[in-house]
Amino acid sequence: MIKRFHQHNFTVMRKFFYLTFVIVSMYITACAKDENPAGTSSTNDDAVTNSFIINGGGYSNVECRGASEDDAGFAFVSDDDNSVTISVYGTIGGVSTTRFSITFVLERSGTGTFALGGENANSYSLTLLDGGSGKPAAIYVPASGSITITQFDAVGGRLRATFSGEAQNAGGEGTISITNGKLNCKVVEEVK
């Protein structure tokens, strides 16, 4: 039983890190596009479908905002073990050269609240990219928190969720607080 649990966790984490690598690589090579030009703001919740606020690690009440297009975020269910991967990328504070990528891996599909961090099988990785250098400024993993999925449609539909928590720098120093997290992304077929 314990061996099976560890094998499952290894499989989930392997997918998690592979997807994080793929998304960060895509993001680094993508053309810069300013989603929120300086001095403008959006009050339409449909226009800003993927966002959250970070505090700590040099950030003070800074919004991370995904693009409103479907290609800025996706969710899929693994055919192998019914685990769910949700991935979103965008800009930090409206600056097109400062970017983030966040990928959640949850142990099962469906709606509900999932605990993050600690000894839970549910996890995420948040990468903050530094300006125009393309180098990761920091990679964070959950210390605590939760994600609540309120809508999980079939392929072609939508996944909607909220999330918050504390994240630890994977390098060991510093934590950040994540609040007001909102997800609204397309459900796609599994990436293989």
C-alpha cells in the first residue's frame, strides 16, 4: 500500500515537473505581449479570468494576471490515474517582460476543495521570471493553502476555481502569500 502511494506520488510529481518545464520553456520563448498596459485596468471579470495577488519575496500586493485568451491557461485529466493538471501563465504587475507560470497537480478530477502543501498529494509550482532576462527569479511550492474547483466540465468546457495560500521558495529562503486566486480555463485533452 505504501509502495503504491509512493509510486503514485512519483508519477504525479514527474508529470508536474515535466509540465512546469514545458510551460516555462514556452513562456520564455514566447513573444512579449503586454496584457495590461501601464495606467489601464480592467473591471470586467471575464476579461481577467486567471489572476492572483502576491505579497512577500519583494512583492507588495502585486497582481499576477493571465491573458484572457484560452491559450494562456488550460486544464486536463490524466488518462492514467484521473489526476488533474491546471496550468496558467501571464504577467506580473502588468509588465510584459515580468512573467509567471503556475501549474497545479491534483490527485483527482471533479469539483470540491483540495488542500495544498504538507503531505497532501495535491501541489503546485509557481515560477516568477525576472524581467527580460528569461531566468527564473524564484520557484515556489505550497507550504499551505487550498484550491476550490466550482466548475469542471468535459473536454471543450471550462474549469473555474479559486485558490489561496502560503508558498515556500524552493531554494529554501522566503515565503510569499497568494490571495484572491481565480482560475477560468479551457478543459483540453491530455498533453502527451
